[in-house]
Amino acid sequence: MLAGEELPESRLRELEAVRLDIEAREPPVLRVLDTMCHDELVTALGIEDVHRSNLRWWQRWPANLVDLGAHRLRKRAA
């Protein structure tokens, strides 16, 4: 945005390549940890418990390191 409103297409491609390179070096998303954060937000905002996830205790304790049972997470509509 700081570069201006009208950039040449070659510059846009260059900037996109830089962004994709940065994303490629990022660690993967830990879905269980992300879900725990969602549950905390639901609690903090006072939203109904029906919007909380179905995490188990054995998924919570190692969530900062590994996604145990991430495939079991219930899909929720926002």
C-alpha cells in the first residue's frame, strides 16, 4: 500500500513472490492450539457454549507442540 495505488504488474508479481517466500518459511498452523484459542474467545465474549469445540484433555496438554487428533475437531460455522 505504501508503494502507491498503481504498480506495474512486474512489481506486483515480485511483491507476491516475496510474500509467498515468507509464508513458506513459517511453521505450520497448530489446529488444536488454534481451537483452544477460539474456545477461550467464546468464553471471554460470553457466547453460548454450543460454539465451543469438542477438545479432549489429551489434545490440550501437548497443543503447543503437536496436533494430536486434529482430524477429530468438530467443524463449526463462524
